[in-house]
Amino acid sequence: MSASEQHGFQTEVTKLLNLLANSLYSNKEVFLRELISNASDAIDKLHFLSLTNPDLLKDDPNFKIRIRADKDNHTLTISDNGLGMTLEEANSHLGTIAKSGTEDFLKHMTGDAQKDSQLIGQFGVGFYSSFIVADKVTVLSLSANAKSADEGVIWESNGEGTFTSGNVPRDHRGTDIILHIKDSESEFLDSWRLREAITKYSDHISVPVELYEEQYEAPKEGESEPAAPKFAYVQVNDAKALWTRNAKEIKPEEYNEFYKHLTSDYQDPLTYAHNKVEGELEYTSLLYIPRQAPWDLFNRENKHGLKLFVQRVFIMDEAEQFLPNYLRFVKGLVDTNALPLNVSRELLQESKVTRKLKKALTKRVLNMLEKLAKTDDYKVFWSQFGTVLKEGPVEDYSNREAILKLLRFASTHDDSAEQHVSLEDYVSRMPEKQKNIYYLTADSYESALKSPYLEQLKQKGVEVLLMWDRVDEWLMGNVSEYAGKKFIAVTASDLELGDLQDEAEQKQQEEAKEQYKDVVARFKEALGDKVQDVRVSTRLIDSPSCVVAENGSRMTAQMRRLMEAAGQKLPDERYILELNPQHPLIVKANAESDGEKFKSWAELVYQQALLADQGMLKDPAAFVKVLDSLLLG
């Protein structure tokens, strides 16, 4: 054995190990599930590599995971004959955690045992759960790619800030995780306790999980005492691929448990769909909608996707080619023999079969969501994944109408911030004379609800969809209609009210334009190039003014701030200023005979409109100065 070297853990890892070692978990057996899952992953990786390099399996072709408790030495060993690790890989994989994931994990640690235990597995820290029950962990490993037995690895740590590692002779590939069990956790040295945990968490792993336990033989004929017990490895798990069974024979609890194994989630999914398709394109899919969003859901750069199997042989994880990005929250797998075993990732992306599968699986997920939308669980789904689903109508034109049906919004119908109004709900409530769907994008629900742009529409009883998610402005900028109804922003210069305005109202508006044309001209002259135009408003009831864009496609302040923060230089936007000439503020401003003072009044009216629309001003000090000058007379 070569000399072992001592290394220091990353700072975040040290904090994490302390928390795991010292916190009281209600779900302590989680460590066994995580270590078995890691062993299964190592076997899956070797499976994949052996498809093109069978020599890697050598004289040990039968994959298995073995668990052995040694009460005399107070150790529990989890062994696999998977890919194994080199010394460099052991130092890298076992000595560090991705910093962002660790920091996020630590942020969520609250001391609440049940909640905290559910976080393990979500942040790639499964191995470190060993320290829940162990005060020391020894890892022995040999990579399948090793040239000789001398390249074996030993890695050890007591979880208190350092670990040692080095090379050691090892005559077989794979990894042994040896847990030196704490005295307080000796229950995990009992065969029945281990069997219970394996059956609970790992029954559906396709690799045999074998437990070293006592085997009793019945007394032989003529003997009163049974033979002395013998110890042997006995397969504990079912080791069947759940998705290959007949769906009618599978219980909901089995689907839920398989989901937990597949995703390392500790909650049941919201819904699932298991389908076997035969014919021109044969495949089996098992798809799940999670109950809770992962921490990295909104990082589009991270890989998401389904697991791909070919005739029960694992090929790749995160096969994002089978579902569009806006459905990246879907978990599950697809098994098909329509793909060649040696297909590469690049070829897979170009495959005609892959495109057909993607189309079919996308429709399957949308059908799942359509059914879920008829239940109370859809509220849970929308709160977790609604913002992501809003990317769909722009990214997936062929399914745009189906996705639009699944979207939910707040509206002026019930003055609730809850996003529960569907477009079908909105259309069903439209007055017969209303031809368009009206919406407002804003920085927040509160600013949307109190927006001056709603005043006339509220008076007419016209419902308005209220939107404030970051994606909403992009969505509405790329979707023009639903079910033949045109989307109209309430900030548009022309609201296209049509039959919602009778002849008397239209005549009154025309008369107002003529009556107050001098007021409009005066404001326009005072503001000059700061505005695109000045008009008499037909939408304002209680507010003195507002700003609108010619076609309603203006950028909200929130979007401008996001783009500017990203380094994009945007030109100053010129708006149309709409006036409510009967408002006392406009009447008072127009009564000012001093030209310079009137310019101050005009500036105040314009800046107020910008402030109401955007929630902030580019030069608030100048606005305060104008306001002060008018207040002081």
C-alpha cells in the first residue's frame, strides 16, 4: 500500500458533515437508500461503457450489490461490482460537493428533522448521509479501467474536516463502502432492520441487492435440534423493471415507491402515466409529474430529461431529447428497442425515431396535465411549475393551443392574487359584444390591480387578466390569440373595444377630443420631444394621466431593468401621454397662465404617469424639485 495523504474538505462540506452528524433525523435509513442508489448508478455506468467495450466486465459479468453487517467489528459494508473509482476520482467525488448545491442545501437546513431529511438527495449529497449513522467511513475501490490491482484505492474520513486517501492492492473491480456504525445506531447492524429498509426503498432496482444473513435449515429426520445457522448472501429486492410489467397489475404505492427510487424525491408524485405503445414505433414510457420543483428548475443550462433504456439496458440519464425544455420538470423513463445500442448522443438528436418519440411523449405529458387540471392537485402543480409551462406556447407552436388551455392567471374577476383563471374560464365569461381578451403585465400583482389602465374596463365590466411573472411579457409578445380571440394589452393606444362602446359613447369621446384639443396642444408643446404624442384619454376615470405605446408592445420597467442588468443598452422610450382633462389636476394645470409654471405642471403630470406605470423614475430628484416648486407656489 502506498502512503496515504491527508486532505481537507471544502469548507461547505465540513459544515454539511457537522449538520448531518449532529442533527436528529426522523428518517435515518435514508443513508442506506442513498448508498444503494449510488452503487446502482456505478453499475449503470459500467453497463453503458460495456456496450462498446465488453472486456470491461472480464470474468465478473453478473452485476450485484451486497450488504453485510459485522456486529463484532461494528461495521456495515455496501459493495458493488460497478465502475469503481481511481484515486483522483475518489478525491474529487468524495472530497467535494458542487459549491452552489451545498450552499443551497445549507440554506434550507432548518433543524426540522422531517423537512431536513427530505433534502438529502436533492443536492447530490447522498454519500455524506453515511455520517448520520457512522462516525467513520472507509471506501475501497478499483476502477474497471485500472491496468493492475495496485491501482486500488482507499479513502477514509471521520467527517470532521479531513480525509485520507491512497492506493492499495485490490483484486476485484467495484466499490466497498464500509461504515463504522455509531453505538447509538446499532439497529442498522440487525438483519431484519436492513431488510426492511432495502425492501422499502430499493425493491425496484433492476440490480440484485443481496443481504448477508442467517439461513436456518429445518431439523433433519430423527433430529430434534435444528442445524446450526449458516450465513449466506440472499437477494432481498424484487429486481424487476417495474415498467415492463402490466400496468393493471401494479398498485399506486408501487408506482410511487419506484418514483422515489428513480428521482431521490421523498414525496409522492402528483400523477403518473404508464403506457406501452406497439406498432410502427414500439416503446414503453413511465412518466411522473413531481409535487415539488427542484432547486435548479429555472437554470435552463442544467440538463434535465428522462432516463433512456433499450430493452431494459440503461443507456443514458437526462435524455433531454425526448421532451421539450418547457416540460423539463417531468421525470421518468422511456424504454424502446427502436434505437441502436451504439447510438451516440449526437446521432440521437438527429434521429427520426427520436423526433417521433419526442412528439408522442410531449402529447402524453400534455394529456396528463389536462387530466390533472380537473383536480385540486393542479393548484399545487401550477404553484411549482406554472412559470415554466408558460414557456411552452412560444417554444412549441404545434401544441400551442393545448398548452394555452393549461395556463392559469389572476384576473379582475375576483381580485385574487391566486393564479387560477384559465383562458377557457375567461372566454366563457365574456359579454357577447366583447371580441378580445384583455391583459395587463406589471411588476407585481398589487401594481397591476391598482393600475389606472383598468379604470374604464372595470367600469364596463370587462375582465382583465393580470400578469406579473417575468416570463409573461415575453409570452404575450409572442402569442397573438386564443380560440379566435385576439389578445389586447390594456396599455395599447387602441383598445379595440368595438361593440362595447355604443354610438352615444363614441360621439361623446369625439366631442371631448374637439373640446379639449387646446389643452392637448398646450401639453404637447410644453413636453416637446419627451413624448411621442398627447391625447385625450378614453380609458381613465379616476386618474389624471397615463402613458401608452402606439401598438401596446412597449417594454415594462421590469423587463427594461432585466435587460439593462444583462448589459444591453436600450434607447429611451417615448410614450403617448393620455390626459383625463376633467381631472382636477389637469384642470388646475391648464388654469396656469404663466408659461414656465405650466411647463412644470406638464412635467409633473407626465412624471406621475411614468411613476404609476413603472414604479420608479430615471431622475427622481428632478421630479421632487418640480413638485417642490409647485407646492411652494
